[in-house]
Amino acid sequence: MHIAITSLDSLIRPRLLVVAARHALRDYNRASHLPRALGLPAGQILPGPNAAHSELLARERALEHARRMHDASWSAAKHVMVMTALLHESMLLATPPHPPSAAAAPALDYGAANSTRACATAACA
């Protein structure tokens, strides 16, 4: 649980990327967006939050490396999609489990997505 938050705290990314990912959280639907972010085939069972978080973190780091190396294969849209999914999975890991008798699951607090810091140096752009 705390590992997810700690791993996001250590990320330093461009402010525009982080802000775009936070805005995308409002429309994020785990069932439809996570398979695309992970590159899963249609109809495959989704992994749990721990496994998804680990895979998304690896994909995000690869995208960040491609961005910093000015790789032509880097896609800003894909990077935002993966970062959005990563923020969502981190919030799932940070929320305590709910008892099965709960009538309605409370909505996630997307204000908690502020843990990813934006890079303030020109080297990150």
C-alpha cells in the first residue's frame, strides 16, 4: 500500500504530463482503460492492483526513458494514458479495503493524485 505512494513520490515528471494525467482521472474506467494501458488482449482477466501497478510503473519508466532520449517512438498520448492508469492503481492500493456489506463503494479521491511531482528543470522537458 505505502510502496505505491512511495514509488510515485520518487517520480519527477514534466508538469504538463502530470496535470494531463490528473485531468484524465475523472473519466478513467479501469475495465476499459487498463487493458489498453497494459497492452492486454481483449477479454483477458484484469490483474489485481499490485500486479497492474508494477507493470504500469515499468511501462511508465520505459516511456520516460524514451522521452528523455528523444526517441521517435515516444508518444505523449500513450505516456499520459499509462500515467493516468498508474495514478489510479496507486489510489486503489492506498484506499483501505471495504467490507463486502457496504452498499456503495466510496468514490476515489483524485486530489490524492498530487503525489507525483513535476520537474522544474529544463533537463526534464
